[in-house]
Amino acid sequence: MKSYAGKKAVVTGGTHGMGLATVKALLDGGAEVLLTGRNERNREAARRELGRGAHVVRSDAGSLADIDALRAFAQGFAAELLPRRIRVNAVSPGFIKTPTMGVAGASADVLAAFEQEGREVTPMKRIGTPEEVARAALFLAFDATFTTGVELPVDGGLGQGITVPHA
Ligand SMILES: NC(=O)c1ccc[n+]([C@@H]2O[C@H](COP(=O)([O-])OP(=O)(O)OC[C@H]3O[C@@H](n4cnc5c(N)ncnc54)[C@H](OP(=O)(O)O)[C@@H]3O)[C@@H](O)[C@H]2O)c1
């Protein structure tokens, strides 16, 4: 098991989906984690599930949650924070099986259609798991010590212009 003992982490949007998978991996490794979410019921469920070591707080990070803005900011932050020896990297998920698939309030039918589309258009012919995204994020955070300013797609090849040959 990875050891994150003595590490402190903040995961915004950590009460379900990819954020929660990342929180769990950090806690499993012994880190202390502060995580945020907007919805009280989701926060309470996370508190119950995660127990000690997890500090669940309310936060609405609407503007920060904007993916395009985050992408653009990652390189800027990387340059700005380099003198302080802080690395900044981004993970870019493809279709990932989370409770919302990234679309809050979507009906079960819409989610099923979204999943189906994901399986069809993704070169790997499946959708990803939150744990796969968490592993990539934690790799960048802890192991990739000579890496900053990158965007790592975790998308089954979706954004890479891969053409799958017919069998
Ligand atoms: N799943 C996918 O296929 C997919 C693909 C590409 C990109 N994404 C993006 O990746 C991110 C995570 O997606 P996800 O599918 O894991 O789940 P999600 O439904 O976006 O929620 C993940 C977490 O974010 C919190 N959250 C959402 N909006 C927030 C806000 N404005 N302020 C603070 N917390 C907020 C949620 O808490 P509450 O529910 O309590 O608010 C939850 O803890 C999203 O930005 C999503 O758009 C997802």
C-alpha cells in the first residue's frame, strides 16, 4: 500500500465520484484529508463512510469547478508557483462512471445513454472508473516529482485521435 502518512491533502468536491475515490486512496495510505462538497446529505454520507482522518466541510466552488478555466490555469499556476517549489498538474477525465457522470441532476435514463455513448466512442470501448482517475491524480501529486504544468488525459484514448482498426 502507498504510504501517505504525515501528508495533508485538500480535495475539493470529494463527497462522491472521482473526488471521493481520491479521498479514499489518500486515507487508505494514512493521509489526513479535508474534503468539500455542497450538498449536506452527501457531506453527511461521506462523514459516516470515511470516519476519522477525514474532515468534511461545506464549500461551493462554482467558479473553480469550471473545467476549461482549470485547464488554462494549470500552466499559469505552474509557472507562478514554481519559485515556491509547488508543482501544478491537471488530470483530464474522459467518460467516468460516477453517480452523476459529471452532470448534476441527470435522470437515470440520461446517465444510461451517456454511459452507452462513452463505451461506443472511447477507443478502449469502456468507460473509466473513479479509482483509475484517483490513481492518476495521486501519481501526479506524489510520484511525478519532476513534472509540472502537464495535463494528463485519463480517457481510454478518447482525446488522442486514436483510430481503432476493425477486427
Ligand atoms: N464523470 C465524468 O464522466 C466526467 C467527465 C469529464 C469531466 N467530469 C468533471 O469532473 C468533475 C468531477 O465529476 P464527478 O463525476 O466525479 O462528480 P460530480 O457530480 O461533479 O461531483 C463531485 C464532487 O464535486 C462536488 N461539487 C460539485 N459542484 C460543486 C461546487 N460548485 N462546489 C463545491 N463542490 C462541488 C460534489 O458535491 P455535492 O454533490 O455535494 O455538491 C461532489 O463532492 C466535475 O467537474 C465533472 O464535470 C466528469
